[in-house]
Amino acid sequence: MNEKPTTSLNPSQESVAQTSSGYVMLAVLVVVLAFAILSAFSEAVGLAIVGALACLFVAKGFYMLQPNQAAAILLFGNYTGTDRRTGLRWVWPWMSKVKLSTRANNIISEMIKVNDLRGNPIEMAAQVVWRVTDTAQALFDVEDYKAFVKVQIEAAVRAIGSHYPYDDFEHQEVTLRGNSDQVKSELRDELINRLQVAGITVDECGFTHLAYASEIAGAMLRRQQAQAVVAARKTLVEGAVGMVEMALDMLSQKNIVELDGERRSALVSNLMVVLCSERDTQPIVNAGIGQQSKG
């Protein structure tokens, strides 16, 4: 009926509690209750009182556990183990029970302002899925494990945010915005290291908000726009040079027209204007008309 616990040298490490099946003890309660009732009908007052007290004694030890729920068993304040078996359970009445959930919890942190690696203020908020893995550590190694999780999430977000720049326009560094998978993985590792003292692990995490702070958002937007314009111009010029080079090679190979240095420069200039102009160019056709000189 009783299940022996697995003892642990560390009082803050979870072990299996010595508890009993509640269904077996429920049958015992029914038998004792029937004995008390029969004693009362037979006018055996002493036996009836003993039976009633025994019923109260047995009834005091019942408790129930749902799936993914645990109960830490204490004997006069001393941790004796944790019961994770679901259903109706029973333990000695003088032992106290502290229930806690081992289900997955989802939390979204408050938006905080952090300075990134380059000192730029950014706004960050994280979403974390966590759960209790060691009930003894969660109950006895920290004052309030739920509040502990919230504080450590904020601390981890600040640490990760200060390790990387928000963005890198030259795409040569790991950034918060451009390498989200790597940053999320490092955030999870950071949280696991911080929360393991409370017997808590992290299943998943990510950022729900990541942006420049409002005081520099406008300037950074203009900078991004300028970088985009420069990149577009660079691509446009490189393409135009390639097309001009191809046009000159084809004209030369097919002997369509003989170009001296001056005419070659003029053709290159005209083609570059046509290809790089932001507006539609209008062709101008020159028609040379011969004139006779008067004597």
C-alpha cells in the first residue's frame, strides 16, 4: 500500500514522497465507517466513538492530483518528497501538502528600454514558455518562483539586448533584427542558466517587440532610407556600366559604326544618362541639312 521514497542528500532536490493510493484508503474508510455505525446501533458507545475518530483520521489524509500537478509533502516543515501520481491519494494526516502546477506557463514580459551594443536605445519585450521541473527547488530555493521568473526574464532580455547591435547595414555582424533565430537560442540558454536554481526550464522563447526607441526612431528611419537609396544607386550604376560595355562590344564586333574617341565618349555619356535617369528620357533626332555657299 505504501510506496517508499527515493531519499536525497540535498534537501532542495526533488525526491519521491511516501504516499498511498487514495482508493485503497477509501475502502478502509468505508469499513471503519460501517464499524462505527454498527457500534452505534448496538449501543457500544466507546467503539462508536473510536470508529468516528478513526474515520476523521483517515479522511484527513485524502487529497487529489490532476495531470501535470504535484504535491510536496512536509513533515513538521521538513521536506519528505513530492507526489506526482494523479488521482485520489492519501498520506498521513500529520503531514502537510503543498500543491503546485508542473504545466507549461506562457508569459509576455513588459516592454523595456535597453541600450544595444552600439549604445542605441531600443525597446524589447519577450514571450517565454516555462514550466517547473524540480518542485523542491521551486518551493524552497526561491521565495516566489513565479515572481522570480518575471525578474529573470527582464534581466536576460537586457543582457542579450546589450550583447548585439539592433541592426548592421553592412551585414557583417550578428544583429538582433537580422539573426533572430540565433538570438532567440541564446536568450533561451541564458534563461535556462538563470532559472535552473529554481528548478525551472524554458521550452520556448522569442521577442514580441523589437524596435528603436521613439527618440531615435525617426533618425534611424532616415538612415535606413539613405542606406537603401545608396544601395539602389550602386546596383543601378553597376548594371548600367555593364550594359554600356556590352553595347560597345557589340557595335565593335558587328562593325555597325566606327567610333572615334570623341564619339565613343559621347555615346557612353548618353547611354549612362538614359540608363541611370530616374525620369523617362526623350530622344532628340538631329537631321543634318547641307547648305550651298553663295558666290
